[in-house]
Amino acid sequence: MSIQEEQETSNAVSAGSKKRKRPDLIADQIRERIVTSGLQVSDRVPTAWVDPEQMGASRGTTREALKLLEFQGLITTKTGPGGGVFVSAIETDHAIRFLDNLFLFEPPSIADIYALRKTLEPELAASVAGRLSAEQFGRLQALINLYEDDPKSADEEYKQRLAELDFHKELAKASPNSLLGFVCRFLLSLLTDKTECRAIYSEPTPWRLREQGINYQVRLLRALKVGDQEQARSIMRDHMIDAEAFMLERAVLIRP
């Protein structure tokens, strides 16, 4: 497909919607070429693909398009000998932060988030059963150790609650299903961003509920270590049901 044909296609797609700027369209064309050509991370983007004359655009427009792609994490530019434009890979945390911003002013409810967590996290637990390395298992155990003792301040309470979420984040990072792991990490990020959740995490948690949560995770580690997928799935499902009930109950109590 020629540049002109690509431009006409982009314009057709844009018809009836908000008019997009020329640098956005050029960036889309470069991205499409990277995808369809099968370029991999660290591969050099052919000079012709980013040449203003070849693109039928001004140098300023092309430069802005490249800045957009670099901001998105798709490319990186290097100067000097051996320099050029190279394919890059966006960091997972960076991608999640982008998505967080999408929901910044209209965040999903706690119930919305847990509707997905109750479905996905049991499958996440099953996916890592019997697959954890000694190092990964050790990190999970260390996180539990962080919140075994009663907190001595509101700040410590909050840090312990975040450590509990980090336990689930570590499981997500260990999943062989990268898409499942990414979505689970995104849901955790949405929780930590919510103002009412931050207030809940700073409030003292009743001893019985703290013990219950730790018990779930200790039992889960045992199931993961022996590779019992069904047991891991069942424990995590019960854990998510109880966690949702706790969060919804506390959310009502902290409302003014």
C-alpha cells in the first residue's frame, strides 16, 4: 500500500469522528508498518519509513509523529554513529499508568473491579500452580511476612495493605498467560488509585479479618507449591469473595 493509499484509508476511518491531526495519522502509518513487517524490539526502523519526503510530510510533522510514537513507548531514537529509529517495548507499569488515566475521572466502582477479580484471579492462581521458582515463592512468602504483625500506625497499616496487593501483583507477574497477568495487575492498580480504597487501607483492620486474609494466602502458597490447580483456584475464589465483602462493607462505613 502506498503512502497516499494509507492516507486515504486513515482519512476514511476518521470520517464521521473527531478529525485527527496529520502527525497522528503519520504515526499510525509508521506503527502499521512496524506491525505488518514483523519488526522486533531493537530492530532498526527503515529510514524510508520515517523520511519526510517519502512520507509526503514536512520535517516538523514527521518529527512530531516520531515523538508521539516515542512517548507511547513503541520506538526510541538514537543519535550519532549507528543511530536511527529503533523499535522499543513499552514497560508494563507504563502501559498500566496510561490505562489508569483513562479511568481517572470516571473510576469503576469497587463492585465493578471485584466482579472481574472474582473471575480472573482464581484462574491466575491456577495458572501459576506448580510453576513458581524458588525465588518467586520466596518473594511471595516475604510479602506475607510484612503484614503478619499488627501495624503500629496508620502509615504502617496502609503499607501493609499495599503489601497484600503486591502479593497478588507477584502472582500476576509469574503467570505464563501474560494477558491474564496484565489485566489482573491493571485491576490492582485501579484499586490503589481509588480514594475510598486508600481510606479503607489506612483504617485499622479487625484482627479476625487480618488473620483470615493471611490464612487464605498461606493456604494458597501450599497449593501453589504442590501444583494443585483446583485447590489454588478454589482458595483464591473464596479469598476474592471475602475481600469484596470486606471492601464494600468498609466503603459504607467511611462515607461521610
